[in-house]
Amino acid sequence: MLNIWFGNMPDVIYDTSTYFKHAYRDQWIMDPLSVEMIRDVDHSEVISSNLIQSPVLGAISPVQLSGGVKTLILVSKIRNQVFNASRCGDNCAKWLLKIAANKKIVVNLRHLMDFGNGEFKIMVMNKKKIAHNMRELVLLAGEYV
Amino acid sequence: MNGKYTVKIKDRRVRYNFELVRNITVVQGDSGTGKTTLFDMVSAFTRLKERSGVQIVCDRPCVALHAELDWQTRLAGIHDSIVFIDEDAEYIGTHEFALSIRHTDNYYVIFCRDSLHQLPYSVEEIYEIKTSNKLHTFRKIYRRQKDYLYANAAGKTKPSVLLTEDSHSGYQFYRHYYDGTSVSCVAAGSNSDIFSWLKEHHDEKVFVIADGAAFGSEMNRVMGLQHQFPDKITICLPESFEWLILQSGLLDIAGLNEMLNDPSSYIDSQRYFSWENYFEEYLIQHTFGTYYAYSKSQIHSFYTIRENSGKIIALIAANMPEA
């Protein structure tokens, strides 16, 4: 399940791009989930672990991916750190839910991300309560952002 | 620094064209739209100027401020410039950052989705980046509708509660206007208290009126709540209450229309952190010593006379509760 601490959080990795630059592994980029997320969010195609084809920028390296995709990859690969998911736009929301579908994921949000009109399960850690849709999430988490 | 600035930034691959109107511009939106690319281009130009391969056309220098420990020292050396700050910089949300930029003569372009409650940015200056081929432009995230509405509660029932930020002159004005009617006027306490009040009263039909000039940091959660209760909450955000008075035609002040048509040419960012501060001072100064002298703490009866209050209300009347 996706667990979110809303608002300021000590020891969170806020600058996820710098962390990614120094921590990512080549095999992470070729992972099918990463390939899908890069295609969906950045509209870019993974050619190899060191080469991605962007429709706007041309051939780029993994460190030139968007902040949102880099954060998603970190969240999916590193379990012992909490990352600032406010680097992710609303177009990353479904991927956060997918990453957390079968495991416990903890992230930090400093804004209300739009998780869409469907049902979900998100633990609002500040309140220790589960939100099942956006209405419940806004009511539970709004006061913290 | 004052005025509007057109900024054109390009390299061999991408182009960005946008206009800055106020001291603080916030850029949000989806991932993968080119925010970091824009910041990186400004950053390269800051270090290497034309030798970076980046071209920038703007009447003021465009510089990048990085997420560094000595950001305050760097900032102290930047004047009359447009300062770009990427979302890696955690200091953006701090009180120290707000204090540091408050009396500077720069404009700031901040890439950040966090709700920056320390900064009084306008609902009108929150953008996302839209792309057409290789050209990137800014587009407002929150679209203003008629009568300064940003969200209009569905349904025929008029609101029964009018919610203001604080209990100053604006609240006093509305309370007087609705005196003796079924509409109750409530002051939340501050702009950051509006969300909590709405959350606790989401079964009531509420007309929120707040100062759009400094309501930017509240938009994410207040509009998020409105989206969940679309038939209950109406959001009306004129620049400020003083701006409404100035706009109403109630006062005959030389040069007023020119100022209202182009505030950014008149409002010095070093002196006024938010446009609402300017409008308040302008109104106080231009009515000082008259029989209709304006005071923020206590509304003068001149403004609450039905004939006069009607002119102010007319600017936002269409969806107001009926008096």
C-alpha cells in the first residue's frame, strides 16, 4: 500500500535528482516498469541503459529524465529511504499506486497530488487513516500541505 | 523592479517564450513538460553566457539560483534580475527564503509544486508548461471566469454563508451588506484558515471571497476541496478588497484607471511583496484627509451606504448570495 506523510518530514530525500544522479544503476533503466514509466511520463523510449530517445531533446542520458520519472524509479528501487514525491506531477500518480500495489511504499508529499476519480488505498501517515478516494484524501491530508 | 518582461530562451533543440507580470511566478504541472530543461538552460547561461550555446532575450538578466548552502550569499549579489529557482531547492519553502527575497529588486520564477505558504504569490501567476512542437510556453493552471470566479458551485441554491479571510474592513463591509438577511458572514481568521473552515463545514453552501493577489499557496488544497464538493463551494478571488473599491468607479482619483489597467508598471517589487499591499496603500493615501478616508481596520460608513456598496458588489454580483 502507498503510505504518504504529508507536509514537512525530517530526513526525506528532497533533492531526488541529485540522489538519482549518484545512486542509479544501469539495470534500473532497462527494468520493464522503468521503461513503461519513461514512455508514459516523459514520452521517451529507452534504447539502452545509458541512452534514451526523447522526442524533444533527442538522445539523452538517464540523468536527463524528468524529475518525476527519476523519483518514481527511486521509489520503486530503494526501500530504505523516503523520497519527496512532490517532484512528481499528477501524471505520475497512477505509477505511485502501481509501484505500491504489492508492497509497502512510503513517500513524502508537500502538495495534494491528484490520484484521479477511482478508488484506491492510501495511508495518510499523519493521521494513521486510510483514504479510499480523492474526497477522503483531501479531507484527511489537506490540513498538512 | 516593476513592469512586464517577455523572456525568450532557446538552444538548438528547444525554445521557451513567456511573459512575467509580477515579482513571483510559480511553475507547476505534469512531469516531463520541460521545467528542469528550462532551468538547466538558464543555469548554463548564468555560468557561460553566450558561450553556453543558450540564447536568452530579455530586458533584464536571467540567472539561476541553485540548491546550495550559500544561496543567501549568492542571492545578496543579484539585483534587477529574473531569478530562476528549481524544485531541488528545499529552502524555497522556508521563512528565511521569504525574508531574503521580500525587499529585493528581482523577479522570481520558482519551479515547485509544494504549497509555499511563506510566499504571497498570486493565483494568476501559477503556470504549467505547454508544448507545441519545440516551442514551450506558460499557461495558467487556474483559469479565471467571469466576476473573478475560479470555481462556481453548481445548482440553483444561492450560498448561505459568505466566508472571508479575516475580520478587517472587507469582512465588515460584507457583514453590513448582508445585515438582516439569511446570509451569514464568517471570517476564517487568515487565508490559510479558509481550508480548515471549509473542511469542517463542507455540508454548507459557501461563497469564499479572498485576496487573489496572495492566495496562490492555498489554491492546491482549496480547489482540491472544491472539486470534491462542486455543488457547495464557490471561489471568488479578486486581487483584494481594496482593489474592488478602486475598480468600482466609486472614487474619482486622477490616474486611477491607468494604474488599474497596468498595475505591474506601477508596483515596485522591492517595496511591495504582494500587489494587495500596494492597492491598500494606494487607497489609504488617496482618500487620506477626505470624508471617505479608508482604513483597513474599520470600514468607513461611506463604503457601506447602499448606493456605494452596490457599486462594489456589482463587480462580483452574479453569483453572490442575494441580500
